[in-house]
Amino acid sequence: MELSPKQIVTELDKFIIGQTDAKKAVAVALRNRYRRSKLPDSIREEITPKNIIMKGPTGVGKTEIARRLAKLVKAPFIKVEATKFTEVGYVGRDVESMIRDLAEVAVRLVKEEKLAEVEVKSKAAAEKKILDALYASRKKQSADIPESALRAQLEEELKSGKLDSHMLEIEVNDAPKPMEIMPGTGAEINIGEIFGGFMPKKRKKRKLSVKEALQLLTMEEAEKHIDMDAINSEGLRRAEQQGVIFIDEIDKIASRGTQGGPDVSREGVQRDILPIVEGCTVMTKYGALKTDYILFIASGAFHVSSISDLIPEFQGRFPVCVELNSLTADDFVKILTQTENAITRQYAAMLGVDNINLLFDDDAIRLLAEIAVDDNNVKEDIGARRLHTIMESLLEDLSFNASGDHPMVDVKIDKKYVSDHLGDPVRRHDLKKYIL
């Protein structure tokens, strides 16, 4: 990863508006990983990630920052909710399951890369098998055509996609599903693999379209050219050295100073998560995984509780605290117009399917932004998610009546259109039915 912190922030700006402090914090944390990888072994082992806590209302970009960051560097990334875990003895997920999930993601990431490397060779082998099957089924019908000419014709039709929907019967591997030994532990057993050394692989016939058969056979051929042991080993290494775990709703397990009741369980979850964050070894089905160098990013709204309500040991493992601000009208305008795949473009693309060309003018965008700020002030502050509520209400009639059985029609969303549909304060504040 050779992106500088400034370049990382620039990339994040394409998807998240504002929140400069949070972007800087995660950009520096990510760059520090690259710096650490270039150090001698003697000092590298001593340097651990500086975990981050993000504090801010919902919908301002906390989760999106972490998700986009992981995609940017192709790092193993998972998002978990702290409320899904409970301390030992209570019903809920085991905290170690987050590490096993990270290992799964890392191995899948490496496997996809290795499969991509052999895709051309594998696809060619799969196409040959399909051509053989197609030739066998068509040679009787085309007995007067020379074999070379018929194969050339079939090959041209296959590559052009003309045969994609043609049904074909082929033999594929019958891979039995692995069985979990103990639920929740991640330990699995595959009977087929146990006896695979001295028993031939079971094959079965399946009737598939040519397109589906090509995908399936390409995958089978690709798996012949990859070393799963090496992939598992590299996946574990990446999870350990590059893994990112985003723990959401961390404020929901913060004790609020009362004694007894549910706070006992809240503090228990913190104490159970603590060893994972501090650094320990967790057994996964791919082997032992050390958590010492995983980057943890925690987030929460902290409306009722505060960061100081977390147990001191937990706070100490998250030395970087950044606060995300509520979104302003200017922020909403940028979200509606400047971000990649902005919500206005999404709705325009969807209604374009039904021959409606949706056009938003600047005054309408500004009014929508002001309505979003007003609704967030009057009701709960749900950040940018408020735009989904407003846009659904704004375009409800248009979406319902659009059918696609008419020529392309231009529909201009101007200030008057917005006022007519959302201008009444009573109606504007009656949007709860769109909030899940």
C-alpha cells in the first residue's frame, strides 16, 4: 500500500462528505501499517496499531469510512455489532467469532486473487469441455458439415454469447458440504476430504445453461491450479497483519454508572472483547490467528453514555478518539451532487428503466438539503439516512405511476415540485413510515 495519508483522504472524499478529523485518523493508521511493514523484524514486532474510537450521531459516515478504507487497500475487513455479543454464560455470539469471520474473509480474498491469476487458462479448458459436449449433441443434426467447420461454428457462437441460454448436460464434481463439529467454534469436518486420498471424486450429471456450465467448469479447472494450503496460510497472515475489524454500537455496551441489572452484562462484554483487542491467539479452522496487529475501529453515537463510561482498560486500548459532526445543509448538498453514485443519480438511473428522465435543478437540491437538516433537528438526527426518507416521499407518486410503456419523458424536479410534495410542514414531518 503506497498511498500517502493525503491520497487516502482524497479517495475517501469521493464517497464521504466532511468528517476530516476521522478521515485523517484512519488514513494515518493505515499509512502506519505500511511504514511498519518496511521496518526490521526486531522493531516491527514491538509496534502495534493505534486503535480508533469514532463518536458521532448515526448516518454521518462512521461505518462508511471504515468500509471504504478496507476496499481501498483490499484489506480483510468485517463489521460487527457489539450488541450481538454477550459475556460467557449468556445467550449470544462468542466474541472470538469476529476473528474467525475475519479469517474467512481473508482466505476468500486471497483465493479470489489466485483464481483471477489462472482465469484465462481455466476458462480455455472449460470452453474446450463445453465445445466437446456441444459437438457431441449437434453432430448428428449436422452430419453433412465437416467436424472442423462445425467446431469452428460452435466456438464462434460460444464466444459471442449466442449459446448462453442453451441447456446442456455436463458432469461436475459432487462436493459434499462440510459439517460443523461444534456450532459456533468454526471447526468443520469434510468426510469427502478425509477419504479423498484413496477414493475417486464423486461426479454427477447436471443440466445447466451454457453460461452457468462455463462458470462452474471454469471454477473447477481453476481449483486444480491453486494450492489451498498456501492460500489458507496467506489468508491467516493477511488477517493478522492487515485485518480491520469495525465494532459498531460500542456505546450500547458502555455502563452508565448504575449498579446491577443489564449493566453487568454490558461490562462483561467489554471484558470479553478486551483480550481480543489487547492481543491473543484464536483458533480458526485455518489455524491459529494472532490478534496483536489487527486494527480495531470502534464507533458509537454515545447519546446516553460517554466514552468515559467504558471500562478504563478498554479505553486504554483505543488511544485515538475522533468526533464526527452532524451534517449541515451544505454537506447534504454535496452528498446529493458530488459523491460517486449519489442518491439523486441512483433514483435517476432506476426511473430511467421506466423511461423517465429525472432532472434535478440546484434550487431543488438546496431545498432538499434544508428539509433534511430541519427534519434531523425536529426528530432524531439520523444523518444522511434522512435523505432516503425524503427522496422516497418526494418520488413516491412518480415511482408508483411509472410503467415504462411510454416513450422517454423528461421530469424536472425543481423547487416548486419539492415544495408541492414536501412543503407542508405537517406532511414533511409525517415520514416515519419510510424509516425501518
